[in-house]
Amino acid sequence: MTTHSLTPPELPPVVRRVADGLARLPTVRSLRVGGSRARGKPTRPDSDWDLLAYVDEFPAPGELRALLPADHGPGDPLEYATANEGHPLQEAELSLPASPRIDVCFRPLAQVRREEERAAAGTFTLHAYPKTASGVPSYILLSEVALSAPVHGELAPPPCPAALVRTAVPWWRGRASCALLLAVDHAAAGEEVGALGHVLAAATFLAHARLIARGHWYPITKRLLNEPGALDDGARRTLAGLSPRELTPDLVRRVADDLGLDMADGLDWLAGGEHLTPGAGRGRTHT
């Protein structure tokens, strides 16, 4: 299961200057362009430029001061923040007051390597993340590399391991089926809004399963459901037509059929302890 490297986009002068400055920092081993810019399909003409810097350790704020545009004023902020210290998704982000806006995400290279090992063994972790209601799988660190375009340094795009696919597909589908079980319970209790929330969560979990089932990395963003192949057209129409006031247990079951999910799988998923750690060996053996 291979992947390929994207062609680096042409960088505007201000972005090129920042990229070259980042590449000169001693801790930066590789620099890549991420997001829609990397795929040559920016969501807007003035879309931000997302730079991914893979580092041995986070640069000090003083090292980043020289990256400010030459015409910046004394009051222009240099926004630099670190988050999730000690966490697998530990990161530092830098926002530069430039036009177009430039956001730099510093990723510890050692964590990327550890996640490569885990993915090869078929394991991952789901982390809460404020930008995505469903959370993000830890293999986002690998999909970022694979779906970004190189600018400086070498960082080979990692393949999507077959072992991860074998674990992730049934895990995401089990989570989706479990969400539909909860939707039935909420609808039966008259909590229609809660029921709708679980139905939409189930669709998101199913999208993860369908996308990784193809054996290559996929963008893990807030636009996940818009990715080609994430949902069938019929299921998308069904979801778009749902109204909380009309959501009954029977309708949830019909939605499950449209999504191609068996809600009984949700019970097996819970009983096997698969919700704890994907691929950790607590649940059933998937073939």
C-alpha cells in the first residue's frame, strides 16, 4: 500500500521567505506545505498557507522573530503557542501577520516515527480535538506527511500499512453502529436532537472506515464528509433530509440500512472492548 509525494506548489514571495527562514533553523529537519494548498485546490483564492515543520525539538520564540515580514510594525503580534505537552499530538503553532496568512505547525519528528511503528502494528488512538466533533485518529500525523508537498529537507511519505487497514475499518464501523444504537435510545426517549447528533456522528465514523478501507491516507479535516467516497449519494440524501422532530427509532434503523451498517455490530464492538484501544488485542480477531 504505497503513497506518492505531491508536487510542491509555487510559493508566493512572502511564503517562500518564511519557508527558507524556517529551513535554516537548526532543529527543522523537513518542511512541507499542507492543506488544500498542497493539493493545488485551495478552498478560496486567499486561503491560508499551512506549513508543516518537522523538528527535533521546538524552536525558541526568539529564533522565530526573524521570520516576521520586513514591513511588520512594532505592534504586530507574533502568535506562537505550544499545546498538548507530552501528548502524542503535541504541537506548536506559529501564526505570522502576513498576507496571505501563514500558519506554521511544528511536529516532533520522533512522534511521527513512533506513530509509524504503531500503524505498522495495526494500532492507533482516537484523540479529542476541538476542530472535529468525531475526534482525530493518531495516524493523522502520517496522513499529514503523505498529503503534504515537500519544500525543504527529506521526509518520505509513509505508506498506509495493511495491518492498520485491517484494524481501522472494523473499528470505525463498530463505532458507527454503536452510535446508531445510541440514536435509537435517544429517539425512543423523545430526545430527538440527541438522536440526530448520534446519527450524524455515525456517518462521520463510517466515512473514516470507507476512506481508510481504500488502503491509502485521506484528509482528516472538518470537511471529511465531503471527501469523494466518504458516503454514498443515497446515504447523503437521506442524512440531508433528516429532521429531529421526525426522527423515530424506526427511521434510525432505516438510516442504518442506507448506510450499510448493522447495529448489532455495535454491541459486539462494546462487548469486545474494542472501544478502548484499537488493535490492542482486546476484541475480536478481524479477517
